[in-house]
Amino acid sequence: MAQANEYLSREKFEQLKAELEELSTNKRREIAEQLEQAKSLGDLRENSEYQEARAAQAALEERIAYLSDVVKRAVIVDSHHSTVVEVGSTVSISRTGNKDSQKVQIVGSSEADINNSKISNESPIGRAMMGKKKGEKFEVKTGKGLFEYQIIDLA
């Protein structure tokens, strides 16, 4: 089964590409040098420096593979003004019975950051909002029960 698209802002896409480039070139070279240095110390079975360098190399290759996959599947989402909630939308929502509203941005899963009000389109609340219009209500089922929200504003 093909993997889903990875929705990213242009800024996040460029950040991930830069990290991938740095890891693929400079960091790979550093770890290769560490491995060579550790090999020169003798018996590899009891060489902790060698074992640490191998573990660092495995972690690096795993991160490079992950970033390569994300960049390959990336769909750039620029800020836009739509009449329905979609990836890239900034949405003001309030829970039914609560006058306070909160503003969140719908982003792809790689960019989600609840501390900065960036909600994944794949999260329960993100999924429930997708395709809704200003004024519409939607429900979200959580571990604490079923909650109803309303879309107050959409940008």
C-alpha cells in the first residue's frame, strides 16, 4: 500500500531538506571518521568506542531514511484562504457551552506541535474539522468522552 502524502509548510520542507543534506554529507563523514579511529584501537569485540560509533551510524541512517521518505512524499501547503477547513487552514474553534475560543493551524503530522497550536490533520480533532465551514459544528471522541465544537472563524 502506498504511503500517504506528507503535508508540510514550505518553511518546514526547507528545514527538513537542509537537515537531510547535513546528515547525508557532514554527519556521515564524521561518523565514518569515528569508526576508522575506533577500528585503529584494536579488538572490535571489546572496543566500546567502535560499538558507540556503530550505534550512532545506525541511528543516523535511520534518520536519513525517515527524512528521505518525508521529503519524497511531501506536499507543500502554502497559507491560503479557503471556505473549508483543510491542511494549511488557521481555524478558531470553541467548545459548545464555552465562550472562549482557541486558534489552531491544521498541519501535516510531521509538523504538528500542540504547544504552538499546530494540530495534525490526522489527529482526531483535525480529522473531525476537515471539510467543515465557518459556523459548522463537529464532534470529537476522546478518552474523556464526546465533545462538540463549533468553527468560529476560518482563514
